[in-house]
Amino acid sequence: MKLGSLKASNAPDGHLVVVSDDLSQTISAGASTLQAFLDGAALAPDETTRAPADPGSFASPLPRSYQFLDGSAYVNHVELVRKARGAEMPESFWSDPLMYQGGSDSFLGPTDPISGHPDWGIDFEGEVAVVTGPVRMGASLEEAKHAIRLVMLCNDVSLRNLIPSELSKGFGFVQSKPACSFSPVAVTPDALDGWDGSRLHGTLNVNLNGAPYGRADAGVDMTFDFPTLIAHAAKTRSLAAGTIIGSGTVSNKLGGGPGKPVSEGGAGYSCIAEQRVVETILHGTPKTPFLQHGDTVDIWMEDDTGQNIFGTISQKVQAL
């Protein structure tokens, strides 16, 4: 089943709809919001409300969430970043997930613009995310696995030039992690052929200004699967239904070496920062700029038949 939330000026959590498999039609879901459904409200789809789906009418599946926790499940990405600045990779990074708590009071819709100053180093991050049901503190991996209710895609926007000074304070991300966006629809795991119970297999497509930029396989090189990330987050606290857990930037090792651009037959990159890191490793300095006003980024995933699974995150960068 595919679920989405339509924007509504008088309803900050949107109106929940069931979306057809081909993403062309919406039907009122009965439950008022996705959060209400996650809290136990029954769905009662009303066929009399069937209407064509307008991509611009979708908010984030959860327009706001009790909690958004973003991991760094693809440790290859972390290793590359540290290598570029000459830092050793702590051995614990391969066994203990990195995770930060992002803002969740207001997410961007999948076609909403990204606003900011270019000198902030605006970057996109193509990710997979899951939405959980309630998770008790100290949950086991098996409990965490069964708590996954929905799967979706994420563009976790980062302001790269603000990150170093913020992290140097030793207190984590705030200003450098603005509102992120999610795919138009979230999908139940049983409706995903590429879902193995713990991770999503399939190519995460990223286009920058209409040109192929990333074609990484989300199921390959994922050091920490979603049950591991959820159990990690729940080690010292319970998670409310509607908690969003992100995978971090999808990244492939490609044989253990630096990634190759899509134009050279490689998987490319799911964020600009990783390409800049590879450029630094190979050439001593980065040359690819971060996002500028007017740039566009598209993020989507297709099934084996070429059908778009989650809808497309399609955003343009604009001035404040």
C-alpha cells in the first residue's frame, strides 16, 4: 500500500490519501492523517473521492514528526570524508552507528524549493528512510525489525560550509541541518519487492540539473541495516509511533575504490560532498561547486519494470 499526505492550508499534518501503485490516482484514506493511522486509526478508503494525483499537491508523507533520527549506515561515505581530510577512521565506526537528531517540526514537501545562501554550501543527500510504530526502550533487533511500518526516500539537505564550525563546538548539528524533504509517498514493506526485511535493494536515482548524477544501489554496502539503526536509537529511550529513521547518504564502495561518475559507468554520488571528497583524494582539491540558485535536484527509485515506486523528490534552489 502507498500512502501520501495532501497539502491543506488549514491542516498542518495534511490529509491522508491512499495512492495507486502507478502514482496516478489518490483516494481519501478515511483516517485523517498519517500520524493518526500510525497511532491506530483504521483506514476506510472512499472510492468516491478518487482523483488524479497532482505531484505538486503532496506534502511530506509525515509533514511533521515527533522525531527524525538520521544515521550514517553507509560507512564507506564516512570513510571517504575522513580520508579526504587526513583523519583516521576509528574502528568503532564499523560497529557503533553514527546518528544525529534532526529537526522534525516542519518538513519540506517533495516539490518545495530549497531556500538558502550559496555561501552556506547547500548540498542534497539522497537517502532511504523508514517510519516506525512504537518502539520500547531496549528493543531487540527482532522487535526493531517488526516496528518498521513504512519506507520512503529522503533528501536530507545539508549546509556544508556551516558544519565545521558548528561541530567544533562539540554539540552537534542545528543550523547546518535545515528542513529536509521526503518522497511523495511512503510504502508499506509488504508492497516493496526490493525490501528484504532490513534494507531496501534497488537503484537510488539522483539527477542534478536534469543530468544523471547518482545511481547507487541502496541495498549494497549498507553497514548498518534499519533494525540496527532503530535498536541503536532505542537503547536509552522509547520511540513514538511516527519516528523517522534515515539511512544517511547512500554510497557504494565500487570495488573498494573511489566512486566513478555516472558518465564513466560508475554509480556516481548521492551528494555533492562525496564527489568533492573523491576529487580531493585524487587531485588534492575539490572542483565541483555546491548547489547554486536555480539548480534542480531529482531523487527517485524505480522497480524492475521501470515504474516509479515512491514518486520523485524534485526541488529547485532559491534565494531566501
